[in-house]
Amino acid sequence: MLFSSCDTKQKEVSPPNILFITVDDLRPELNTYGASYIQSPNIDLLAEEGVQFNRAYCNFASCGASRASVLTGLRPTRNRFISYNTKKDIDAPKAVSLPLIFKKNGYKTISNGKVYHHMMDDKMAWDEIWRPPSAQMDYALKNNIELAQRKGLRGPAYEKANVPDSTYRDGKIALKGIRDLKKLKKEKQPFFLALGFVKPHLPFNAPNKYWDLYDPKKINLPDNFVQPPSTPKKAFHTSGELRKYHDIPPKGHFSDELSLQLIHGYYAAVSYVDAQIGKVLNSLERLGLAENTIVVLWGDHGYNLGDHKLFCKHSTFESSLHVPLLIKAPQIKKGQKLNHIVELIDIYPTLCEMAGIKSPENLAGESMLTLMQGNTRQKDYAISKFNEAVAIVNDDFLYTEWTDNSGHPYERMLFDHSTDPLEMDNLAEKEKYQKTVEELSSALHSNWGDDYLNTK
């Protein structure tokens, strides 16, 4: 355990609290990750006070499966954690989840907002589960609420409204988190407080002041706003999640004008959720709880903002898989920016080791504590998937295979990020890279888990 206090007679161990913050659809397009035009001061400050993992990857490019994977420490397989609608209680009912192991070790566990995709999933792991009441699809404007109430349809893909922060769900989640911290301070029991913020998930709704942080004339389309012919057609999708919203064309590529407006809305939603996170972190400091609290902030998967003319996630491009991951702990050196490759399933064993809790033996991840302490570790890869596409990030390469039920690949995709960070040139079928493909394929199959191909 990292946290302790002592007097002249004996050493007394004090279990650390855990503030566990997950953010839906948050790609690492943040100021602290080099995007100087993004207004994310509170997340930036957390990075300054903690450790920033520059090369963190999700294990599934959709929310439900990604969250179940993180919270159980198990990899997605062909038959487990396979969609946004995943339930831990169905796919891994016997797994001792991250909140449950902390609960078993004397922690009070609270889930606020969207932690699991389904509110009551893994309910035995939590002392309290809460989600905020809100209008239909979290709109504030009457017309948009009415549009969202139509059967089988949704409202607009974004909303700009002159309303207080607390009008939307994330503002309510922040206020609930602050109330919980005040109550938890009075209790002697250590806590595992999880806050699941929804934005910047669609619809991109935020108060006016966050939209006004960005000059639309200075917002640009991504440099890879194209679908190169060398890339397998299966790598692309129709951005179907976005198509469900009002005034979004049902098919075809999005116009430049609409794409820029959506990017603007996403940026506004990022700044809005950053402000809510800041309120909670400021409260943690004011209450004197920060000195014995581990804070972890992670995005459940990446997000395409016009990359390869795609929106939403649902692919194995870097933009769908790369996520922000920040960990702040009192006895860890501040301001570190680490380039070692890590994956979200590494969070579970990391928090257990930091808290002095024995991890379940079947966890697929590996603790990152040694990295935060200035050392190294042998594991330096990440494995991610979406549907039949399964990918490995190793060194500068991102390699994807589409596999059948026997694990045999029938389509491949390879990018070298040292020369092609925008993923414009698929190298998988080029003779020069066949040895690389063979090595990455072997590494992928060796490390995707013994049960990857198992049926339920």
C-alpha cells in the first residue's frame, strides 16, 4: 500500500480513498495532450498533479463492452463483452468486479451517473447506485425535448442553450459527487466513489458559454478527412449512431458545414464536462480529502470527429481506440507524461496494488504502478477490438485482423504511426511488411487471451 502515517511507536496504515472518474466518448484531444485550442483547464491541472499516460488504449470501441471489461479486468472475446448493450452480470456473472473487491475490503462504494452502461448491472458491488433525472435525451430546450419524444426517433445532434450547468445530467452528477464527498468526509470508512460523466457523448448539448469558447472560423476538418483506397472497406462504417438524430442525413458522407458544426458541438461538450470535473476536484481539495485519495480519470473509448470521414467510435482506427488516462496519487511524482503503451484493463490491478488489496488471479491486465514509480515493465502492447476486428498496438504499429470463428484472419490492416500518424496508407498487403504482419499477428494471437475463441 502506498499510503501510511506513523508515529514514534508504530506505523499505522491508512487505506486510500478512490475517486474513479469515467467520461463517455472522450478522445485525448485535450490541451494536456497537445491540442492547444481545446479549453480543458481542469483535466489539464489533474495531469499536472498526477501521471498522464500518452499511449493508453481501450479494449473495445463501444461503451458497454469497454466498461464491463475495465470493471472486471477481463478482455473482450468473440463471445464476451461484444456490444454497447453488454451486461457484466450476463457475460461475466462470476467475476469479482473492481468495485466489489474494494467493497469486500471495507470500502463504501458509490456509483453516480453512467459507470456501467446499465444502471443496475453488478448491483451487489455498490452500496449506492444513482443516476440523475433529466429531460428526454438530456435536452434543455422545449422544441428539442418534443422532437426527442417522438416514437423511435431522437432530437437534434447538438444543442446550445442559455441554461445553468446543472440543467444537464453532468452538472447534476457533479453536484451529487460533491454532496457525497461532504458526507464521506464525516465517515471513517474509506470510499470508492465512481462518477460516470456522459458528455461529450451525443447529443452535443452544452450551455452557451462553452460553445462561445470556440470561434467557428478557427475550427478545421481533420487532415485525414478522406477514406483512402488502400484501407479495407470493412474498416469504415456509416456513422449509424449519429444518423439517429434529427436533421442528420440518413446516408452518404456529411457535408463540410455539418461536420464542422458537429466538431464545434463536441468541443463545447468537452469543455462543459471539464468544468463539472473541476468542481468535484476542487471540492476534494477543499474538504482535505485529496491528500489520501487516488484519482483516476479515463475515457471509455476514443471518438471519430471526421477522421476517415467517420463520426462516433466503432472502428479500430487510432481515433476510436486511443483514450485519455490520468492517475493522481499523493505519493506519486507529479507531472509525469509516460509513453509506455497501456490498456484500460490495467486500471484494475493498478488500483488494487496501490491500495494494498490482493487482485483476483484471473485479471488480464498488469499494474501500471511500476511505470508511475519511474521503472519499466515487460508488457508494452494493447489489444482492442470491435466486432470481428481485433487489433494490437505495438511499438509504432497498429495492426488489425478481421477473424472468423476459428481465429483465421480474412482481412488485415497495418499502419506505421512513425511515418503515417493519420493512417492513410495500409501496409498490410505490401511485400516489404509481410514479416512485420507475421510478427504482429503472432503477438496478437498469443496475447488476446486463452478464452478469446471460446464459446459461452
